[in-house]
Amino acid sequence: MKKAASIFKIIFFLLLAGMATATWYYYKGQNNKSLPEYIASGNGRIEATEYDIATKYAGRLDEVMAEEGDMVKKGQLLAKMDTYTLETQLREAKAYLVEAKDKNEYAKAMAAVRESELNFAFREKERAIKLSHFNNISQKKLDQAITDYESAKAELQAAKIQITRAASGTEAAAARIERLNAELAEMELVSPINGRILYKIAQSGEVLAGGGNVLSVLDLTDVYMTIFLPTVQAGKIFIGSESRIIFDAFPQFVIPAKVSFVAPRTQFTPKAVETRTEREKLMFRVKVKIDSTLLKKYVNVVKTGLPGEAFILMDAHAAWPENLRVALPQ
């Protein structure tokens, strides 16, 4: 009895598989049956723009907050790098900034002292010059007064240079703090788009080089299919040409799309192009893109890698046949 039941189950599943295959071939045949001459078609797989979430600086990966398959929002924190070293450098830079500010204030105070000394030396020099006119002061004292004045002037100039150096030190310390804060911000890896995590490449605790990938995110609102068309058809297709996509897994649905790219040159060519037959073998790469507004409506069910077929209208004034009219899932 158990053996008979097992045989019955096998036969049942075989019948189901046969029915599914027959249904697929039926829809495939319906879609390709008597395809008008003004419609081009090609096979391909659905793809989406992929973003690599990578660390800008080398370091240890502290934590990864997302897993493969997760839906993420733009700006969402996905991973963090270890920031202990940067935080210690930041504290050190802040201490240097305080010290640089103190040096700047000290230099200004010393400049004020030197300026006061210069004023005193100037008055002493002027007084000595007047006394020398009446021979009331020796030449030695006159020379000393002049020397003291010149020395005071030089010391004031040196004090002003110290102010400039102290100000530069303050600015350098502030710039270093700004740079370290920017590096700390870069240690938090956020999603640049709304999308789905495709791959988790690195694990918490791993040491990564600069530019090391951590996650890969798919933009599910930028989905397209790439196909290849011969020269005769590619020459009649333009960016914006209306298109339709039918997936092998869902042949009952017809997805509206538009041509977003036509290659400016052939993608593969025979070794020698001499005859008309060989020229017809030249193939152009064409991208057919699904409208992002439509994708946002179905974003939770969009899957990349699905095989299917794209159909492109080569005559803008022609109408789509019944089997290629838009039919979306409810």
C-alpha cells in the first residue's frame, strides 16, 4: 500500500510539471505566433542597477546591520567601522587646538608688551637726541638709546610673527578636527538608495582594506533587460521606443517598458564583413527599461535574474497586437 501511494504521488507531481510546461509553451506560442514585422524581439534576463557599499578607509568592520534580502531605505545605516583609533586622534587634536589657542593669546600679549617697550625706547631715543644737541649727553648714551629702540622694534616684529604662527597652528588644529570628524562620518556606511540587499560580502570583525566591499544593494526602481538585435531591426529602434516584457515564469503578464539605450556600435562582428548575409549578422545591444513609477508599485515582488523576452515597437504609429497589450498582476 505504501509503495502504491508513493507511485501515485510521483505520477501526480509529474502531471503537475507537465501541465506547467504545457502552459508555459502555450503562452510562449501565443506571444510569438504571427509576430508582426514591425515588432522586434529578443531574449534576456531582468537586471537592476547595483550599488556597492564599501568602506572608504581601511579598518576593522565593527557591525553589519543588514542581511541579504532586506529592504532598506535611502540614508539607512547599514554597517559601522571600528572608530577607536580615530576617536583617540580626535581627542588629541582637540587638545592641540586648546594649546594652539593659548599660544595665540600668549603671542598677542607678548606683542602688546613689545609694543609698549618700543614706545618707551622711542621716547628715550628722542630725548637722547635732543640732549645731544646741547652736549648734555655722551655719545655712548646716545648710541645706547638708538640701539635700544632698534632692538625693541625688532622684538615687536618677532612678536607679530609669533602671532601669525600661533594663528596658523590654531587653524591647522581646527582643520585636523574637521578632517577627523569627516572620517568618523565616513565610518558609518549608509544606503544611497531605497533598495534590497543582494549580497552580504563581509562579516563583523573582518579587517578590510580601503575600498573593501561590505554589502551590495539593488535599486529596484531601475530595472531593465538587455537584448541583442540585428542591424536591420536596431536601425529602426530609438531611445524611447515602446516596449513590452514577458517573463518566462509569468507568461500571462505583459509589462510595459521603453528603450533606454541603443549601442552606438555592434557588439560582435564576423571576422570579415564582405557579403550582405554577413552584414546581417551584426548585432546591437539594446536596453529595455521598465518605468520606475510602475516598479515602485511592485517593489516588494521585483526579482532580478528572471529570464524572459522583450518586444519593441519599430513603428511608432502601429498598434500592439492583442497578445502584447499590457496585462499587469493585481
